[in-house]
Amino acid sequence: MASRGFVMCGSASLDFPGSAARPGWGVIDATGEPKPAWYALKRAFRPLQIALTDEGTNGLAVHVTNETGTKRDITVSIACLREGKTPVVSGQLDMALDPRQVLELPATDLFEAFFDTTYAYRFGPVSHDVTVARLVDRDTEHTLAEAFHFPHGVPAARIEPEIDISVEATETGDWTLRLATTRFTQSVNIVDDGFRPSDDWFHLAPGAKKIVALKQRHRAAADVTPNGTVTALNATGGLSYRSPNP
């Protein structure tokens, strides 16, 4: 399962910080806040990564990368979801990734059967609206990375948010936000005046809990506790959260 095609050797980000409160190329705005592109770049540069490419009639290709210096035991899983929640087909594969190893495998290797994952053959109506690929550490069962593919474009339907949210304090006195959903939720946005999330504008899929660290903002009061809202691009409304001991 050797990787093919070009090798990514880096990237360039123009105008990293914005110089004024206006639209621009920077990934950090004029007030020092990360833009959605900053979080996207952070996810793209993960040392342990999974990605999907649409290969047309050759189906969906799954790319797995280990840029660390240690061997990693991982599980690669994939699921095609109808209406963002019902698995039409799914599969998984346990493997060991050597240091600096890159692998590519067809999605059908995980399904162990033919399935029109990319909707290239048009055998009737499209049977799913999103494919979710997930990279999981076998030792800790921690989700390392996720990737998404939309065979018919990003779903336009807006839904009631189905997100379970909890706020937890860590042993070091920091805070984390834990999110889980029963339905695919697009571009989740966390807004908290006292805290900045470690990840934002991410897709949330069923089957795994998303843990987001909350870092206290420098301008916030010393005794501030998490109190914010979670919205999504495809949701009809937002959900509020608050720490258990404000």
C-alpha cells in the first residue's frame, strides 16, 4: 500500500496576521483572534493524519500519514452516512504505521465489497450524503484525525442541533469542552468571551466524542469560568454551555 502522486513538502501562508479590522489574507485577525482558516491549517498540519481523495470511477482513496519518529498502532475506520446519521456501509482496518510512513488504500478495502462511495457510477439516487474517515490510536482509543467527503456536495438542509455538550475541569485546573452528536454537524463554532478553544470550525460526526481544551483569554478575569455557545453552519440554532460551578 505505497503512496503515489506528489509529496507535500510544506506550504506558505501570506500575511499571517491581519493589519486592520477588514477582510484579508491573514489567518490571524487584527485583534489577535484566529480566523477559521487558522484552525483548518492546524488540523491539516497534524503529524498523524488521514485524508480522502475522490478518484472518480476508481472510488475514494484513503491516505494515512505518520510524520512522527515512532511506530504507531492505529485503526482506520470509514462510514458512509445517510442524512448524516444512518450508516449505509462501514468498515475498519487495524494497522501499524512505521515512522515517516505514508499509505494509500481504496475505501473498498475497508468495506471488503464494492460500493459507489464517490457516486461516480450514478446507480440510482445517491445513497449517502457524507463519508467520515477516522484515525484512532489503538492503545488509548483517542481520535487522532478525521476526514470528510461529500459525494453530492455539502448538504444544504438545516437541522436542529443534536449535540451533547459538557464542561469538565482537569486535574491541572484547566477546562475542557466535550461534544458528541448523533448526526453530522457542519463547521461547529465555539464562542466564549473568557476562553479560546483549542479547535474551532470543525465538523462533528457520530461515533466519537470531541474534546476541546479551553484556554483562558489574557483579558479575562482570574476567576472566570466557561460560559458560551456552540453553533454550526447547518444548524437552525445554537446551544449554550456553562461550567458546573460558576
